Amino acid sequence: MQKSTRQSHTLLAALLFTLLAAGCTPTDDPQYIVDQAIAAHGGSMLDAAIIEFDYRGKHFKATRNNGVFEYVRTYEDSTGAIREVLNNDEAYREVNGARVEITEKKRYSIQEINNSVVYFGFVPYFLNDPAVQKKYLGTSTINGTPYHEIEITFSAENGGPDYEDRFVYWFNAETYTMDYLAYDFLINDGGTRFREAFNIRTIEGVRVADFKNYKSEIIPKPGAPIEDYDELLGTDDIALLSEIKLENVQISSLP
């Protein structure tokens, strides 16, 4: 693995990007790259769709209709059948079919969990949301494959409670698929993570992937250069924490 643009181009990467430029492809336009990536992942299918999947023993159902959304997480605990809902207007909890009073902390938790599970499960679909700010960082080569690196940050307005988090996405320069991502976060004393896609499959035209979830003591805290995570892949300086798997995924168009 080696960097280009920020450090030094490999001959292969330089040749590829020269050829792309010759074909009038705007290789350094982050908006163009994100648009191509969303298309490559079948994102238009998700504009009006119902998505269901299981994640860590809980069932998720995400209904989207051109900006109107409802994300529902269902499971059972000692109090009975739980239904936790996030939509455009509110977050709430039901126990055995009846809505219950919840604290602001619990309301925030429902918002955070439901949104982040769906967001991470189907990126890059959400990277054209109004609060998203895109920046082109350059190119990188991972295992001989050239990638565009795009930084994603969020404006305070409409950026959600974690708008200060920073992301870097690696998009395949030929196919525009999103194969790697890194991010930092402030909650729980802060940290950084790097994710690598695997078990990639296509369901109803939508690219779905599971992710290997890594951390590194070399890039430990928010503000550290998460864009350098790709240089650590395959070395002893990066550790696998977990595997993030979406199971029993079903996707259908709205009737």
C-alpha cells in the first residue's frame, strides 16, 4: 500500500488518472465522485423503498419515501416486546404496543442507534444529505487498486448531534464502489475506526456489504489523520475489533 497525490504517485496510479483525465472525467470533483458512487451502489432504489435486516440480534425496518423516513428497531427484553422508532419528527419507544415515557437520554439513544445503523449499513447513499460537506483529499493505492479519497464533514445545521465527527471514504477509481471508510468520534471519550468491506452482494439492485472494523493506537483520537489508515492495513499497527454484519437483508420498492 502506498499514497499518491499527498505523497508520491505510483506509475500505475499516475497512468490510470492520466487516462481518466484524458477522457474528461472530473477526477478531483468530490460531488461527481459521490454521485457516481451512489449510482454504482444502486442508491436510486433507496429513494422509495422498504429495507429490513437483522443486526446484532435486533430487527431493523427502514422505510424511505423521497426524504420522508421511518427507522424502526424491534427486539424483546425483560419488559416485553420493544419497538423504538425514529422518523422525521420524533423518536419514541413502545413496550408491548403502548408508547411509554422516556428520558431525553433515551430519546437521544434511539435517534443515535437507529440513524447510525441505517446510515453505515447503506453508505454512500446518504452522502448528498443537506448537511454533508465534501472535500477531495487526493488518491491512494490499496493492494494495487487506485482509490479516490473524499473527506466528509457536517454542518452544525441539520448535521445531527454528532456533526463534529469526521469521515474519509475510499472510492474505487474505476468502479466508484466504496470499499473502505474511516471516521473519528467524540462520544465515549472519543476514538477512530477504519472499516473494510467484505461479503459484498447485490440485493434488488443495491450493493450491500458487511465490514471488518479496525482500530489503531497510531491513530487513536479525534483530530488524528484518519486518512492514513489505509497505510496500516495488513500491518501489526492495526487491530481487528469486530465484524459488522447485516443479516437477512430484504429490499423492496414502496407499493
